Amino acid sequence: MYFDMDKPLKAKDFGRIEQAEGFWHKAWKRRSSLLFFLASGDLVMEVDGEEIVLSQGDTLIVEAYSTYRPLQSSGCVYYYFYFDADKTEEYKSRFSINHSFCRGLTNFAYSFTCTDRTVISVDAVTRHTENSRIAKIMNRCAELDLWKRPNEKMLLDLYLNELMIQLSLMKEASEDIDKPFTRMLNYIQRNYRKNITLSNVAESVHLSPSYAAKLFKKNAGVRCCDYINSVRLAEACGMLINTNMKIAQISDEVGYKSQYYFARQFKKEYGMTAIQYRKKGINKA
């Protein structure tokens, strides 16, 4: 979702709630948007009929006039903001940034020219990441004492804007990482029947094999070659149960040029031979 930030956001409500297990409230629909941060515990929230599972450190944005309600929780602590914001369509802001010359190695200065709109994009749900600044900003909000120092409301509004900017930056960082990885997954899904290697996968996203390998392991938790094997073997399992094709034909169909290597990988993955797997599947049916 996109928000026009030319008009700074102002908090209408802010709070920190320790919620015990049990019933909360019926569905709500408000004219203001909601920023919800789960500081601890777990929660299942329903937004416009869709169930969203939240864990500690997750942030949820609910658009104005959306219907939402908590469904299930074993107890949690959460922060919330209600705020009015100008939603907009996708739009990329264009800034002109000049780096001014300053004497000295550690001195720097920038000048900015922007006659354009300032638009940010945030996800409805932002998952917890290491070193996330969201919890730190929320803690700063909680330290404000608006009863004694009403002028601190200006700080609260600034923190709300900072939260939205941080969520936007986290989305950008996530997209920078996920896009090449997603393209690698799509390439494997389209080409696993061919004799593809890590080099082919890396070339498809214009990355070096070494960097592609690190990126893939970081996101998938397994090596690229192991993932290709798992895709091929999963397809082979379906063909063993649902077709009468010979083992050699299935091996070739899912991308293995060596039936011996297919047999070795299959037994390593499933603890039985392909023939045993087929018989077991037929007996279950």
C-alpha cells in the first residue's frame, strides 16, 4: 500500500496493551488506519475475512474502513497507532541530491531539490527481522508522558512518521534480496527437467555462481543443487503413484540423465527404492 507523506502523519490514538488470553472484542471498522506492533506473544488477526498469523516483532497495517478483529491469542503485548493518511497509487518520488564539497576527510554536506510528491510503500504485514528498529521506536513512544508534557505529542507524531519510513525501508531491503531469489526459484521450476546446474541458475539472474549460491542458501536454507534434487524427486514421486511409466522413463523425465544417480538420490531422500515407494503408494490406495 502507498501513502503520500507530503502531509506528515498525525496520531489520533496511541497505546500499549498487555492482553491476557481470552475474548477481546467483536469486529471493528474505523475511519482511521491502524498500525499494530506485536511486542511479545502471538496473535491471529482477521482483516476483511483474511486470517493473518502474527508473531513477536511483527507489524500489521490495517487500512481505514477495513473490518478487523483478533481471533486467537495465548496472551500478548502490543502497541497500536490510529492515524489518518492520504493513500495513493503507486508512485516513485524523484529527488535531486547534490553532494556539496567540504574541506576535510570527515566533513560532508548534501543539498536537496524536490518539487515532486513524497510517496512511500509499505507491506500490510512486516515480519520481524534482526536489528529491526521498530521495537526501539515503539519503546521511545512508550517513554513519553503526554499527561505531564502535552507538547511531547509532536514527538509522538514524529515517531509515527519514522515508523512508516522504517517499514518502507524494510520493504525495499526485502525486495532487493527476494527478487533475484524468486527469479531463481521460478527458473528452477521451469527448467528442472533439463540438465541445469548452479551456473545456469546464476546466469538466469545475472549473478556470479558464488554469490548466487550464498543468496540461495541464505533464503532457502539449503544448497541450490539440493533444492533442484528435491524438486525433481517430488515430481518423480507423483509420477510413480499416478502413472505406469517405467523407472528409467521417470528418471529421464524429471531431469536425471543417469538412472543410477536417480536411484541413489531417491533412496537417500526417502529411505526406500523407487519400486518400493510405488508399491507402498499402490497398497495405500
